[in-house]
Amino acid sequence: MLDDVRSSQLHGKSEYSEDRNFQGRSYECMGDCGDFSSYMSRCHSCRVESRCWMMYDRPNYMGNQYFFRRGDYADYMSMFGMSECIRSCRMIPMHRGSYRMRIYERENFMGQMYEMMDDCDSTMDRYRMSHCQSCHVMDGHWLFYEQPHYRGRMWYFRPGEYRSFSNMGGMRFMSMRRIMDSWY
């Protein structure tokens, strides 16, 4: 029992059920899963026991993204207004330390650049930038939102260089939030 608790704290743990209210077949996940179809035909409820997770409505971490913290989601589709059920998931590692990234006005790190170390509820209000088209995440894990004040569709960014957002389904990001260790 103690080993199970330690393992879920280190690796994360989430459980997915075919039907609402945790009914039907279920699948327990302790890390990234690129495709639920070999474990269940559909997924309509989930329970996040530890860590934070990004859920995707298509296999292989594609499609719309949804952020889940620890908790029970007996009917997440109604809660989040989703039209498709979860098809893949990715665990977000905990990050302790500073957060730092650069956002750019244009693709390929061109145009105006701003360095961020905290949340930004509106790039227009803070930087007079209607949206950014590329970024370089140096430290931490971030959620980008298509509308100001952390609304609309979201996208998860981990450390790395993102030269162009044009291949992200036409997303235009206007607010950013750090994924804090206090959320876990």
C-alpha cells in the first residue's frame, strides 16, 4: 500500500472510465498514454489521483487540449463543454524553481520580444501585443490560452523552442499561466 502511494506521487496516477460516474470498464494510467483505444472504446469520466494532466480529444496528443488537476470528473464532457471524449493523456511533471520564457510577435522568434517570469492575463494590456506567434520556454511548464484572462482553448508548453504556432489549429494566444507546484 505504501509503495502504491509513493509510486503515484512520483509518477502520477489517473483512472479513466468508459461511462459517466466512473461506470463501465476502466483504465488506470501512471504516465503518458498516446491512445486509449486498445484499453477502452470510449471515455466519459476520469479521476486524477496525483499530478496534473493534459488530456487530448484525439490519439497521439492531438486535437483540443484540456487541463486536469487532482479531483473526480464524473462527467467531464459536460463540465468542460467537450464534444469528443478523451483519447490520449500526458502527465505534466512537477517543476520547482523559476519560470522563464520569451514570447515573440512573429514566427521564428522575430518581431518584438518580451521575457516573462510570471502569469500574463492579457498580452494586449501588458505588452500591446495582440497575440504572439512563437516562444522559447526556458524554465517551467505553461498553459497558453486563446483569449485574455485565461479563457478559451488552451495549449500546454514545456521547456523548448516553438518557432511557429501556425500548425496548432489556428490558435492565437493572448494569455499565459504558469503550472505551479501548488496545483498538484
